[in-house]
Amino acid sequence: MLNPTLHNSIGAVLANFGGRLVLPEAESNHASYYDGTFDFINYVTVFFFVAIIVVMVWFVWKYRRTAANDRAADVASHNTGLELAWSLPPLVIVVFMFYFGFSGYMKMTTIPANAYPIDVTGQKWKWTFTHPNGYTSGNLDVPADKPVVLNMHSNDVIHSMYIPVFRVKKDVVPGRYSKLWFIAENPTKNADAPLLEGDKLDSFVREKIAAEIVQELKQKDPESNPTASEDEINARLASMKPEKKKQYAVDHQLEVAAKNGHQLYCAEFCGQQHSVMLAKVIVHEPSWRAPKPVKGTPWQEGKKLFMINCSSCHRIDPSAPPNIYPDFSQGIMGATHTMADGSSVKVDENYLHESIVNPAAKVRQGPWGSNTLMPLLPLNPQQVNELVTFLKSPQKEPE
Amino acid sequence: MTTTQSSIDTIYGPDAEPNYLNAERGLWSWLTTLDHKRIGIMYLMGILGSFALGGFAAIMVRTEHLSSAATAAADQGTIMTPDTYNSMFTLHGAAMVFLFIIPGIPAALGNFILPVLLGAKDVAFPRLNLMSFYLWMGGAIFFVMALLMGGLDTGWTFYTPYSSGHSPFGGVVPAVFGAFVLGFSSILTAVNFLATMHTLRAPGMGWFEMPLFCWSLYATAVIQILATPVLAITLLLLIAERVLHVGIFDPALGGDPVLFQHFFWFYSHPAVYIMILPAMGVVSELIATYSHKEIFGYKFIAFSSLAIALLGFLVWGHHMFVSGQSALAGTIFSLITFTIAIPSAVKVFNWLATMYKGSIELTNGMLYGLSFIWVFSLGGLTGLPLATMVTDVHLHDTYFVVAHFHYVMVGGTVFAFLGGLHHWWPKMFGKMASRLGGFIAWVLIFGGFNLTFFPQFLMGSQGMPRRYWHYQPEFHVYHLISSIGAYIQLAGFITLAVVLLQSLIKGRKAAANPWGGTTLEWQTTSPPPHLNFDEANMPVAGNPYDYENIEHNADDDEYVRTRPQSTARSH
């Protein structure tokens, strides 16, 4: 019964008893006001609940029905003075609560003029964050200690931006813009880790190459349990182009940052994949600037598009956990797929293109059922081409 | 046809004195009955069936969460796909809200007991009463078929534009239509109850001699009549948009999705009081009867029900603090929400004051009454951070909200319903249920309930969003405890079902007044005759809570009245 996850979470609960049993970490300017108000209300709650239960249990015991106490005492059945008196303290307390809640809400909704704007698009079932210089990511990158405002809109249904450690939430509604602001307090650990170089980069790249080789071998013989030979790894490392190696360094940096980032959720039910409409908040040093968007090779651009648009449902990394949707971790070109109507299709470029621009044309058979369609992506023709280029070889860029 | 009657004969014997159960024979006599008691029993069966359906979905949801610790456990497999999960929580919410909680106490317990409490022979419009039952059945069948066959994944709230333009399931229109039909049943029952209370009170029964349960049904009926039409209109607009693509709520068609939320909560927040006010009425009866003492602050309790009913119409926007409604609107809604907290809180003080210097008997009915105070207090108090604007921002749409409304709606309403069921069971069927068996069921239900929902406060305030098929591993332990609590509750409800069914077959015969109650239903036989009271001995009403002249007869374990009820209240 005690699997490792459960064991860890019990440990987390015990560790939390010291202070964070009821709230997550506090990481934004809104949190301290929020936490103070919440604590105040909780003290009131505990006081009244305990008082009511103690009195109730005490009465049940003291006035229990016995031979000696077989009828109620003849006491007044109403008392206007008493009834007014016990209405007053709760009234005074809730007036304070209202005031704290009101003034905090005003702070939370009054956006500083100099806030750094980030455009947020919500769409079934992913977030897209676009910075003023055009830098786009599936995670939310923000500088620490500076006000940030999210300008949010939805392409389809209502979503809701929720970052628990910042204590902020706002619905993202189609047809209108909604805004939310905060000042992130602490840079994420390793958010701006220096790019790997030299030996460290080599050993990271070697790991990736080894995984690649293992995967290739497994593809040939799914039953085998292959290992990558040192010679093969060395050969591939030696022949790798410097740009490609640099890309590995950048990938590594993003991977590390996202691992330590804060969890961001969609909090408004938005359909089938609502519970995986997630992202990470990565808080950078105050001096951070969004990287200049660089145009890479079509494959690299395709990969970016894939990570933003497709990766929450389609897996390409064999070490990532599987889900029920078509899996690309073994590649798909040339495979033969069975469609929902029973026909079969050999995957080629035309099929990939058609599936992107018209998801309803050919629906693959599988556990997602025949009434679940891949959403139509807002891509221009060039982007569709880049995506197809990537999908033809999702594991590695063709030399 | 003969089965129903022969089982009734088995229970009561062919020579039993005439009562409403054996007055007419055969299934047809039930299906065409105009007797409010039989209609109440039929409602009770329908409602318990709906509760079982909603409970099944809840157990499925909790079982899914045993094993869905997000990424880490994904390869260990889950029992259902996201589509199935989304349908299950929708089925749970919709069945429980529309088919169980809203009609539960008024239509089942209210139908059976209200005319008897008033000393009347029936409701004012018996045929209308039967019609509203068939509307309920029709709506319910439509609703359940839609959920099971077409499928529905919108949640019971049907938020647009997901429901009107995006949900891929076929069940949206039939389910919405089912809810529309159920609304008519609700309105007709309310009209009937109001007319009954206005015109059919026994001689001597002024407004302030009505038992408090009647006052709560009065306030509930007012809400049902005024709020339900708004829901009906909203649901029709939703159907118009989904089927005919008339742009009302979907921005892609030129509509406004937040408008739907205003319309929806304009009904559904008052509906929360449709659920809780009758429960408070039942609890007032339980606390007074089992304390054997006059209720404290009768008029305050009566008027606070009406005040809650009216103020309940002015607070719907507190469901929408993060929806994008204006800060000014949010501020006003927050303020009014706090004003409604006061009468609710003071009711609790009144019940405690009723127990003060009483003669308190811990029957199973009383245990549910006391559980209500526990659960409702916690549910009400955890409403405070949700009414406070700044704290609601973080808690909205998390498990904290889920825990809060389960404490209020389920803990509150279900416990009051079960208390009322135990209280009036002898009157309904003329049989006493096993006290020990009922106690065991109570321990399991009350313990299991708290074990299920208390951890949800903690995980919600830590940031666990609701309606999540997969969740982050750090929440696993809370989900595990919660699911174990759900299984304990399941065991409790099965035990309770066995105990109640067994009482029908083997239960001791119930006396006319087994609990020492003073309201009029205890002045007739258990079960009552077809027209509720013996024609020769029609009741005369007085102070409904006059415990002075009730004596316990230990030989027959029943209570008898030594003098007629006093007409004026003593103090």
C-alpha cells in the first residue's frame, strides 16, 4: 500500500504541520496580506466551532434524560435581550472580515502603471505566454521584484488562471480581456543557470545520445533490452555540429528551470483535458529580459510549435509518462494506423498535413473515443509546414 | 399489482386496523392515488433511488482518485478515462442536486407530514400534487437517460460556452430539458404547500401555532416559486443556443458567457436555501422533541427563515468574484452575503438554548440533529473565507469550496433528512427501527462524512483545483484519506438501508406517539388513517411545543397527553 509517492506525501504532510498545513508557500506580494486575513478568519472559525461543540456536548451530558430529569425545566422560551446580544458579536466580526476582504481585493485589482505586460492565451488545453518582444513560451517567465500584469484572453471556452503560491486567480473568458497582476518575490532556483559548457555539456549530451541510441535499437526489436555502446556515443558526439550542441545546452537550462518552477493551473472546468492544462511559473532575477526570439531551422521552429501546441497530449520523450493519446515517442512516419471507421492509413506527409489542418478528416481509433477531436490549431501555412517537418522525425533533427 | 399489496398485508397482517397503506389495494391504487402520504412515499422511493445513483458516481470518483496521482502514478493505471471521469462527477452533482437534495426534504418528507402537521386531511390541491409527482418522475427519467446514454461532461452548472458550443457529448440538451421539467414539479409543489398552509390549518392554529418545519417549508416555497422560472428561462436559452445557434452566451456567436453565470446563480444560490431551509426546519423539530422542551426563540427562527429566503436572492454574485464581474458588484455581493450569515448563525444559538435545561434523549433522530449542528457550523464558518473577497480569490474552484458545500448541502441537508426519516419513520410505516442498528449506521455515516470531507479543506487551501482527473502527487495522501472516508460512508448507508428495511418486516409496532412529540402528527395513529385523523376526534391545535402535559407511559413505551394543549405559549 505504501508506494513511494504516498510515502513522500505523508512526509510532506508531517513536515507541513509546523506551519504550512493549510496554505502553500507564499511567493508573491499578495500572499502576506492574504495569509493574514485567512489566518484571522480561521481563528474565528476555530473559536466559534469549538465553543458551539463544547456547549452542545456539555448540554447533552448535563441535561441528559434520566429518571430524575424526566422533564425540562420551566425556563423562558424566548428572551429578546439575549437574542439581540448574541447577534451583535458575530455582526461586528463579519464587518471586519468584509473590510479586510474588500481592501485586499482592491489592492489585488489595482494594477500598477509600470507593470511588465505578458499576453496570455488560454485554449483547450494549453497556455501560451507571449512577451512584448515576441518571445513565446508554454511556461510563464517573469522577473522577480517587478510588477507583472497578465493580459488574458481565451480562444474557446472559459479557463481560469490559477497560481496558488501567488494567491491569484482570474477567469480567462472568450470575447473579453481579463487582467491579473503580482510581484513575484523569489527567483526560482536555477532559473537562469548558466548554459552548460565543456565537460558538463558533453556528459549531458552523452546521456541524451545514449537514450537516443537505446530508443533506436528498441524500435528495431521491441523485446530487447539494449544498451548504448561507448564507441557509438563517442562517434555521434564527435560528429555533432556546434549549433546542435548549443541547442542541447538551452534545452537543459529550460528543463532545469521548469523543474523548480511554481505550479500553474487552469481552475475552470474546460473539457476533457482540463486537468492537464498546466504550466510552470519560472521567476528570474530582476535584471532578466525575455530572450530574443530566434528563428531556427524549420525543424527547430516545428519543435517549438509542437511543444506549445501538441505536447500536452502527444508524447515524444519516451521517458515521460504515457497518456491515452497517439504516442510519437517511437516516431510515426511510415507506420500504419487504424482509423475509427475501421480503414487503415499509412502515415506520410500528406496525412500529417491533413490531420493538422482538418482534424476531423481521418480520426484514429483509440481509447479517446470517436467523438473527441484534436483541436484546430491557429497556424499559418508556413507553421504547418514546420510542424510537419518536425513530426517526420520527432526524436532528432535530420542531419 | 398484487405484490405490493401482499407485502403490505404481510407486514401489517390482513386484520390490521385501517390505515393509509391498506386503505386501497393494488399497484394501480398507488399510481393513481391522491393521498399526500402515498405520494410522499413514492417521492421517497424515487429520491432514495436518485441518491443511490449519485452515490454510485461519487464512489467511482473517489475510487479514481485512489490511483490517479498525476505523473508519478500514471503508468500504474487509472480506472477511467478523463471523459468517463468528467461524466461521473457531472452525474454525481446533477443527480444529487436536481434529483435528491432540492426535492428531498420538501417533496418527500414535506408531502408526507405537512398536512398532518397542520391537522388537515390532505394538501389543498391533491390532483396537482399527483401531477407534480409525475412531472418529477418524467424529468428524472429524462435526466438520467440523458446522463447515461448521451453522456454529459459539463458539470451540474452547465457553464457556457462549454455547454452550448463545445461539449462533444449528446446529453446536454436532454439533460437540460430534464432539469427544465423538474423545475415545474418544484414550482407546483411549492404552490400547493403555500395554499395548504394558508387555507387548511386546523382550528386553533394561527400562523404562530404552526410547527417550525411548516415555516421553513413556507420560506422554501416562496423561493421555489420566484427563482425556478429564472432557471427555466436560462435553460431554454441554453438549448436555443446549442441547437439553433442563437447567440446569447457564446462570444463566437456574439453572446456573453458571464451572463449565463448571472442567470444560473440567480436561481442556484437561492436553491442553496431551498436545500438548507427545510433541513433547518427538521432540525428545529428534532431538537425540541428530543430535548422535551419548547423551542427557544420561535418567532426569531420563523422570521429568520423568511429573511434568509429574501436575502438569498441578493447574493448570487459571490459565486463570481473571479469571473470578471466589476469590483463594485463584488463588493456589494460580499457585503450582503455577510448579512445573511447572521440569521444562520443565530439559529444555531437558538437550538443550543433549546437544549439548555432540557431533558435530552439521544435517540438516533437526535444524533442526526446534533450532527447537523456540528456539520452545519463547520460548513457555515468555512463559508466566511469564501464570502471575504480577497480570500475567495485563492480558494475559488478548489477543493476548499467542494468541502464547504458538501458540509453545508450534504452534511446539513442529508443529516437533517436522515434525522427526519428516523423521526417520522414510525409515523410513515407504523414500525420502530432498530435503535442499535441505526446507531451503528450513524457512527459510520457521521465518521465517514468527516473523514471524507475534512481533508478536502486542507488540500483545497493548499491549491488543489476541483474537477481534476489527474492531480499533483503531493495531494495523494489527502485523496487517499478522503476516499477511505467515502467507503466508510457507503458502509454506513448500506447498514442504514438494511436497518430500515428490516424494521418493515420485523420492527416493533409503533405507538401513536413514540418520541413524546407535541405536534399534531403524534395525535393520530401510526400509520395514520387515509384521512389522517379519526373523523370523530379531529385535532384542535394550540402551542405546538407544549411539553408540560405529556407523560411517558413506561408500560407501552409511548407518550400520552394528559390535558389538551395550552392555547397560549407559556412565556
